[in-house]
Amino acid sequence: MSLMSISKECKAQISVELIIVLAAVVAVVLILVSQLQETSNEGSKKLEETSENIFKKIDDIK
């Protein structure tokens, strides 16, 4: 085995490891984004309910 083939094997190994790490990072990011979207949807619903209640109370004052 020559030094060139060893170098290519090391680079290939590093590339495979880098791809695996990047795939893991992308997976974590996708999970976080989906959780943030879910949280924002829940917050939006709560805000809508609260604003409806406020407007009802304002109408009651009139």
C-alpha cells in the first residue's frame, strides 16, 4: 500500500464521518424547528383566545 492510497482512505473516512455528523446536525435542527412551530401554533391559539375574551369584555362595558 502506498502513501497516496492511505491518504485517500483517510480522506474518505473523514468525509464519511463528516457526512454522518452533518446528517445528525440536520436531524436535530429539523426536530427543533418542528417543536418551535408547534409551540408557536399553541401560542397563537392562546393569543387569539385571550384577545377574543378582551373584546367580549370591552363589548360588555359598552
